[in-house]
Amino acid sequence: MALKPLQDRIVIKVIEDTEQTSGGIFIPDSAKEKPQKGEVVAVGEGKVNDNGEREPMDVKVGDIILYAKYAGTDIKMDGIEYKILSIKDALAIVE
């Protein structure tokens, strides 16, 4: 991974849902909703608070998270879709 997020940002690899329904119908890209799940691949050091201390991050590399629908910046590297998010846009860790 050549990306190192700054401060309270994370880089996630977008996880695409399956393109076929349980009944065998294929869903075209134009009809699919944007994915909201991803695997954390890089984590920043955390935001510096007013005391000059770094706040710990709530996620770690390898976590699968749900994130806000229109959050972050999309990037593509080596044919793989990534998203750079602020930690506040991470909604939950999938366990």
C-alpha cells in the first residue's frame, strides 16, 4: 500500500456486494446502490487534540467497517477501488 493517511483519516478497500440475486438475476451497475462496506487497509496516526496529544483511532488495519453513504474520496490504484475517509464517517465495525 503506497498510501499513508494523515491525522484522523483511514483508507479502505471497497467491498462490492454480489451482482446476482439469490434467484439468479444479475443486477446491472446502473441499478446498484453505492457500496457502504470496506476493509481498512491503512490508518492515520490520529488527530492532535488541544493538549497536543494524539487521539487514538477506533479502527485498525483489517477491520471491516460500514461507512456513510456519500462519504470520502474515491481513488483507484492498480485497478482496485479505495476510499479515503475521515474517521467520523466510519459508522460501525462489522464483527
